[in-house]
Amino acid sequence: MIRLMKSTFHNEVATKRALAEFILDAKILSMGRQCGRFESSFAAWQQRRRAVFVASGSAANLVLLQALLNVGRLRRGDRVGFSALTWATNVMPIIQLGLVPVAVDCELETLNVSPRTLAPVDIKCLFLTNVLGFCDDLPGIADLCRLRGILLLEDNCESLGSRISGRLLGNYGLASTFSFFVGHHLSTIEGGMVCTDDDELGDVLIMTRAHGWDRDLPSHRRACLRQSHHVDDFFAEYTFHDLAYNARPTEISGFIGNLQLPYLLEIIEKRFANYRRFAAAAGRNKDIVPLRTGHMDCVSNFAMPVVFHDRPQFERAREIFTAARIEIRPIISGDVTRQPFYRKHVGAPDPCPNSAAAHQRGFYFGNNPGLTERELVRIERALAACDDPRQPSRGAGLPRSGGA
């Protein structure tokens, strides 16, 4: 079986050995120096001033929106747009925090929100998902948001390392979120990050991550807060300044992040090379909706999506991939407005036909740096078989599993 996740880490054996030694030697495993070092290194890699490490990518979304409420840049009742084709916990914090979710459809050729789909939407904030390593006209979206006074945030959990116009995705809005879940680009098993160039927001993110206290802030910021609230030194470390969570990571996650970050460029380059092969194979299949990525400098994804022109083609392709023992999954959460939680807490949304099409006629399979040449060829052949009417849907003639 070619699984979506082939291993827990890049260079797994050496990483696990180093991790075991670290755990045996460490005196404290709660958040500390390893986490701080990973924050600084990741901020430098992403070319952002600030990075705040949290327990997961989902926690990053929640902490970011709460921090924006805490500083008054968002208010309960504000309309927040989100990509209809997304993961559930990109939307859930919008609902949980008393904001009004507004679904924005994607373009089928990019699977992402575009200036065209954004233009008619009346919102205060756009929480944009950069879907599966891709983007539409992200510079144009950023310009439109500036023109209309829309606060732009990026959920970049699926697109670490992708670039457009010479700039990393995740660097077009006020802040961006990242995931280090085991199946994503860079694994700390679980973990997430919020990045921003805004120092005020960065400080509030630090407090929002950990109970609302000030003890992790820079010393001058701590002193200012304690003076403004007339906090006695005895109570200072147990004074809670605003609404917050315990979304702290552990030193274990920080240590793994520091081990894995030096491999990140290698990981991205390998994924991009794999993507080019998959895209070429899919491009020769007339049943697959062609993806438009010529505007991008680099496509870095952990999974390759394919959307078919009609439902019978999709069903047949699903059978072929399953017979070839290639793991496939729905594209993210599909059209998230069709999910039960959304219908329960929001109600019936405005239609998003392109996201619905990706939901009903698409799937994705894994793209990771551990794929062997034999596995890559097997995937290419499965993509070709989907376009061959002589190919039985049970996958006859495709190479089966039985080694790398």
C-alpha cells in the first residue's frame, strides 16, 4: 500500500535515536528552550519577524482568532470569510468565538479562492486557506483586501514552502498559521505555529497560547502590563490579562522541530519534483480537470488532488486507485459547509458550486519525499488507467504492492 504517510519523520531512524537520547537526558519536558529555538529558527526560515509555537495547527487557528479579538482588531459579530474547500478547524473557531462565518468558493482550476470569487463577498476579515500547496492570484487577493479594508489571514498548514511571485505563501496577510502534524511537510508529531510581523499581535499570541498570563513576554512588555494593572509582584505570575487557552507545545515537539527544520528545503524540493510528475501524468488524462499552477514558482504539497469532470469518472478512478493499493482520501473536508457541524451551528449556506464539485468528484493521494521510483511509476500508471476505457475498473494490469 502506498500510504499518505510513509513515516513519522524525515530521516526517521536517526531522528528517533536522537529523540530517545534527548528524553533520557532532559530534566524538563514542558515548553522551554527547545521551543524558543524552534520559534526563532522557523520565523527566520519563513521570513517573518515573529513565530509562536502551539500544540497543533488547529490550535494555531483558534489562538490567532482569539488574539485578534483580544486586541480589538476583530469583534464578535464580525463577518469572517473562509475558503469553502478547507479543513474543519479553519472554520470551527470562527463559530466558537462568536464571529459570523461566510463561505467563499474556489476556482476549480486552482482549488483556491480567487479575486473573482472574493469580489462579491461582504466581510471584515478573510481567513484564507492555501489549499494543498496551491494558490490562486494571492497577490491580487492581498491587493483587494487592502483596497477594501479586509483583514487577511492565511491558513498555510497545507502549503509550507510554496511560493508565488518570489514570496512564500503565508507571508501575504497580517498573520499565518502552520501545522506540523505527522502527515504534513515538517513533522513534530503534533504542533503548529502562528507567524506575523506585528509585534503587538505577537505579544498577545504569546499570552493567548498560555492562560492569558504575561510570564513568557519580553521583560519590558511584562513590566508595562503589570504597572498598568497595578499588579503586586507576589500575584504577578498568576494574573490573567485576557481570554486564553493552554495551547502550549512541549520540549519534545520543539526538539523534533529543531532536528527536522534543516531537512525542510530537501523535503520541499522532493515534493515539488513529485508534483511535477503527477501533474504531467494527470495532464494527459482528459477526464481530470487540469490544475493551473503556471503563476506559481514552487508547489509544495503533502498530497496531490485530482478532480474529475463527472461522477462516473471519479467512481471508476477511485476503484482503480484502490485496486492499485494507493491510499486515497477526500479533498480535505470537501465543501466544509456540507459537514454536519456547519449545518447544525450555521445552517444552510449560500451555494459554493466549485467546492461542491471538488467534494463530489475529487480525491487526493500522498506526495511525500519517501516515495520510491517504483511507487511514483505506479501512481503515474494509475492516473493513466483512469483515462483508458479498455482498463477494467478493478485495476487489472496495474502493478500491485509487494516492495518499494
